[in-house]
Amino acid sequence: MVEISVAEEAVPEEGVVVVLAGADGNLSAAAAALDGEGVVSRALGLLDGKPRHGRVVSLPLPAGLRLRRLLVAVAGKPEGLRPRDMEELGAAIVKQLEADRVEEAVVASPAGLDLGMGEDAAIAAMALGAELRAYRFDRYRPGEEDEEDGRKPLARLRFLSGGPAGGALARVRGLARAVAWTRDLVSEPANVLYPESFARICESLSEVGVEVEILGPADLEKLGMRALLAVGQGSAHPPHVVVMRWKGAEQDAPLALVGKGVCFDSGGISLKPSGGMQDMKWDMAGAAAVAGAMRALAERRAAVDVVGAIGLAENMPSGTAQRPGDVIRAYSGKTIEVINTDAEGRLLLADLLAYVCERFSPRAVVDLATLTGAVIVALGHERAGLFANDDGLAETLARAGEEVGELLWRLPLDKAYEKHIKSDIAEIKNVGRGREAGSIAGAVFLKQFVGARPWAHIDIAGVAWSSRDLPLARKGATGFGVRLLDRLVALAFEAR
């Protein structure tokens, strides 16, 4: 990853420098200082009168200056700027520097522009966006030239501040590390990341103060997590559960975060088509997001009591795999008819949700899961599906998503949908009515295992992985959910 730092120093006269200009044509103090020969003004003129927020102009060997390259980045919107806008500006700067094949650059202070936030906050946001955009997963390409699409990775980026800047980077560094760690987990192939290895990786969270407990297959059998065990009974890699606890404050009850971690989903006996099956390595993205959120909270020493629980399994076809038509008695005692073994994530979560609710009596529960392809049909790849039995929790999650750019859209959980999962032989079945309301059927199924406490289910199937570049991430794993959960805690659950 790029090495990012913040320093209180003057703009250098040599090398590569980035200055900011307003969308209204105003210049930051640093940009104005370099505009003696009109070079910054001329650069803005290259935008054809459209200096929109996020646009970056790059000038090699600018006239009248000793700089090797000068970049002018535009900041400002008529409706005002949010921190996420500054994050995207930082990402746009990195994208242009990579295209210019620059290894090291300096971003001058934005002081002098009306950004609607202080210099420290603006720098912190740009630094976070820069670090998120610079991330790449290249663990399995050693020896190749470290480039892609003609872009060269940026090695070092230094932000200049007009005053003491120690707090700017500290606020974002832990969060960026947590998102990168989550992206690494989701990107790993299934022969490397399987239930036991994922669980062992989570043990590293103890280094930042998270308590980590691993439940192996014998523990799960003893507890009676038969639905979770059924998901993985066809695989050579047995299921595991990881329970993580960050106790940054004494509170009456913890917040519970729960994640689906199907490390590879073949569909089981209800086998998926072969085309695109390689993508099913990221069916554990919900679990990765929960683990990443626990790391982010611990990194910033959040004043909150949080439990993170992830269920890990592989869904494989074999002579020992569960069959369509099987009936399972879940941890809660409820009986489930398995109609389709490819609707396995809800079985895993059924036991995990019931276990977490019984053991910890949490004040609220939020689960994340790549649960259904149907949510992609409904919402595409722009938003995750949100389901909740509590309006306040749903509203706070939606607000958190808007603030960090991890967008949600609430879908219904009407009691009428419970008829969709009514079974002829058991209490419920694991799918609904064919192609009708598939995401809702999955959410209604999960609702049976949380009781009356505030609960939200977030279906991230369409947003956990991207096949194209996004403002804050190149194509691949997005790390969706880490920042959302971190912001949710800050808004509603952190001790004041």
C-alpha cells in the first residue's frame, strides 16, 4: 500500500506537487503562491470551463517552476462538500498520479478554500480516500512488473498542513488498514482461505485488543448448531465459528455484529452453473466485513461493547453433503426443510443468530451476508438491501451508509411474506416461492431466529465485489460494510 504521511512544512520547489483550486475558480493559498506565471489558472482553463469537483489536471514541467510535475485538483460543489467528497478527491488524485507513473508526490494544504470543514478534517478525508484507492491485491503476481493498465503504483504521498497535523492521519490510518485487511480476506482464493485458516487469521485481532474465541466442529456439535454444521458437512474443511469481543466501554449489553462466512459456495447438491463459480470465493464477505469492523473499532479504541460473530463453512457436493428434502433441527429447536442446498447462508446464520442472542442478550443485532442473487436483480450493484424489524436502527444504518458512501435501500418485511417460507413437513423451509421476492424470503427466514430485539439484515451480494473501478476502490473486493458498521457505532452505540 502507499505510504501516506502528514507534515507541517512548506511546499517544495522540486518534485511532484498537487495543489487545490475551488470549483468557483478560487485558489488555495498554495495554488495562488505557485500562480505567479499564471500556470494554475491556465491549467484550470484546460477544463473547458467545467472545473467540477474531483477533476484533476496534470502538467509536466510547468512553465516558470522547477517542479517536475504540477497537478491541480478541483474541490467544491454548489450544495457544499461532505467528508466523502474529499475522500473521493483524494482517490482521484491517486488515480491521476498512477496514470502519470509518479512514485512520490506532495499534496499542498487546502487552506484558503471554503470547503465547509477544517483543514485537519479535509486532509484526513483526502488521506483516507487516497489510501483506499491505492489498495491493490497483488499477492500472487510476484516477478511481474508492478503495473496495470499502464499505471504505476504510487509509493509515497505526503499531505502538507498549515498547522500541527498529528491527529489528521491517526484518525484514518486504522480504518484504512481495517478495510484493506477485509479486502485481502475477500480476495484470497478458497484453497488458501477456508474455515479453519480464516478462523486462525482472526486470532491476529488479539494484537489490537480484541478477545477472540474459536469454536471448532466438536464445539459446534456439542452446542447443537446442526443447521450450520449441515452447510459444511459435504466439505473436507469442517465448519468453525469465531466469536470476537471488543469491550471499549462498560455498557448494559453489547451490540452484536454477525457475518456469513461461506468460504466457497458450490451450491452443494443443488450445484451452481460452472460459469462464474470462481466468484463464489467471496461468499464470505459478510464475515470479513464483521471481522474488519471489529479491527477498526479496536484500532480507534471505540468506547463501545461489541460482539462480532462469524460462521465459517464450505458448501460442497459429496457423499456426505446435505440433500434437498432433508429436515434439520436448528440450534433454536426450530425445524427447517432444506428445499435448495444453495440457500445455505441462511441456515448458517440461523444458528449463529440464535446463539449470539441467547449467549449475549445484545441490545441490537446487525448481520451482513452475501445472501441472495435476487438482491442484485432488485438493486443492482449500487446499494445493499436493508431489512429491519426496528425503524430507528434502520434509519441510523441508512444515515451511516450515506455518510460513508456505502449505500443501503430498505425493503419490506411484512408478515404476509412469512407464508412464503411455510413448509409442508417442517416449521419453515429455506426458500420462498421460486423467483418471487427472493431476498425478502431470505430476510424473513432470518427474522425467525432473533426474537423481538432490534435487528437488521444487510444483503451485500451486489456490493461486496465490483467488476469495475469505483471512486474509492479498483475492481475486486470493496470491503463494503467495515466503514458502515464503524459509522453506525459512532452514531448510535458509542458511550458519550
